[in-house]
Amino acid sequence: MSSFRYMSWAGLFGAVSLVIGCSGSAVPVKPPLPPSKTDLILLASTALCEHKIDFMRKYPATVHTAKGWGSGQELTIPTENSVSHGEEAYFFDEDSILVGALFTFPRGLDLKPYPVLRQTLSQLKPSVEFYLNVAQLETRTNMESSSLLETGDEKSTTQYLVTGLGENPVLLQASFTIDPYVRLFSPYRREFLDRLRNPAGGERGQEMERQGTEDKEQFSSLQQFARGQAAQLAYCGDKNYDIAADAYQKTIVSGFTNKVWLAEAHHKLGLAWEAKGRFDKAKTEMLQSLALRPNIPEVLNNLGTVQIKLGDKAAGLSLFEKAVVLRPNYALARYNLAEASEATNPKRALSEYETYLAIVEGIPEEADRIAHAKERVKVLKQ
């Protein structure tokens, strides 16, 4: 039985994708991460991916307030009730999963008592630097030079908005999120900066022109795409292709103005349908993706896999060949092309297996395919 593989382009929202298995997608593998050690405990009694019902047991309605957050919900614990002594906001998707949290300190949190975090921040390179007006910031002038720093682990990202970066850093905001949602949890988003400029009951700080960049894309599109990624890549438990398909369909209905993003939404929906065994639907979505953005090797490779599963081996071969022409070092397409060629063109299959092995030499994630390719090379050389 054939075992064609497909690859997902997860880099659209900041993740780096490597190998994707035949049963679905794998969590993207990040490059080497910057320091992430801290002695400031913010997510003290909860954790990302927690279910809202479990969160509510610890924080009853008398402790928090609730409001809508797109298709999900935000639960906020005010400063006077919080352990962190800041405003704590927890964000749940429509499936009641905690996907992000934001801690806001309008008066600033002096980091002198936290040497580990200070050391971590000193090793991070700011992703954004800007002047920020915070009306309630204590012991400092109203206008402060602020820096946004980012770190994290394999599945999540932590961002710190700090003023006075250097010997005496002061924390203004910290956010935690699973990676698919990282675009929606930057403290540099205008709606989060406004929590500093105009905290409840406080004086509003001056709003600088262009300060707090927001995505031009609709929030609902970004939120549903992130929901699809989280479900498809198993960020919070097992892969859930029902949720992924639902989310990507809602993304497409909501729409992206950027055709690259819209094309990838169709591609991702195609992968979800393929995982559910709906190969005709998968083909339709991948063709739509290619109509919007032609000649993308990953999409061609994945469509080739779908065509093979639909019984059209010739179409699959053609797509694999096109993928490797466009990207000669595309190992996965080489492997798929080798498998698809074995029955009709063993010489070509042998060549493709050998090329694949040369490309992936020393890559641990490819161990299973490497072993199979070496076995097939021995057989084809006999």
C-alpha cells in the first residue's frame, strides 16, 4: 500500500514547518529558541490549553468579568483580585480552550526583585521599539521608550512589553499564547496598548499616531485560521480535523484581503478534508489554492498525494515532478515521486530515492523514511 506524505506550509503565521506525516500535520519545529527562564510566575494557577470549565472552578464568576472575544470569550480578573497584582485577561476560543493570556501593569512592575527574568530580557533582541505614553506609570516621565521582546518554547510564545530596558526594566505587559495565535497576542496590538493608556478608572495617555499596529485583515479571519492551525497541528491535545475543517471554512467565508493568506486557508482546508478521507473536497480546495497562488511546491506535492488516493496516478506523478522542478531540494516530493514511479519506471524511482537520501542525510526527523528509502534502493538495484 502506498504511503505518500504531504507537507504543510505553516510559516504563514510565524511558525516553521518541517515534515508532516501521512495521518495529518505535526507541530512545527522552531529554530533554536532564545532564553525563556523567569522567576516571575504569572500563569500561576492555570495553563495554556486548559478548558474553561476547569478555569471556572478556580475563578468563579464573582472573581472575574466576561466579554466576547471574536467567536470566543475573554475572562478578566481585575488588579484588586489578582495574584499578580496586575489586570489578568484569559482568552478562550469557541471550543472553550485557553489559547492566550495577557497581564497588564498600568503603573509598571519593577523587575528588580526578579533577577532571572532581568537576565533573560537582557539576552533578547527587541522585535519592536517605540515611544509609549502611559498616564499612570509611576516614578517616570509620561513618554517612555518601550521595547517588545519575545521568547517561548516549542509550542508557545511569551512576549514582554518593557520600558526602561537596561539596568532598571519595568514590565508593562506580558502575553502568553500557543503559537498559532501569536499574531493576536502581541502587546503592540492597539487594543492591548489601550489597556495601558486608559486603564479602568485611570487617565488616558496620549495616543501616538501609528502607535499600536493592527492587522489589516479581519480579526475573525485571523482567529479562525489560528483555531484551525491549533486543531490540525495538535497544539492542545489530539489532532481534531473536524474543528480544523470548520475553522478554515469560516476563515474563507470571512475572507482575507491578502491572496497569499487566502490561498493558504484553502490549502489548509484541503489538508483537513484529506485527513478526513474526503479526497474530492481536498482536491477542490487545493486547486482553489493553486488558482489563487500558482506553482507552490507544497501545495503541488499535497495535491499529488490526493490525486494518488483518488486513483489518478498519472496526475499525482505529474504534480510531484512539477514540485521538484520548482524546488529541486524538496525532499518530501522526491520521496513521493520515487514511490509513485516504482511500478512503471524503477530506474527513475531509484534515482529519486538516492536524491532524497542525499538531501536528508543526518536529519533525525526523517529516520523512518530514510530506512524505507534505503531498503527500496537495495531492492531496485537487484
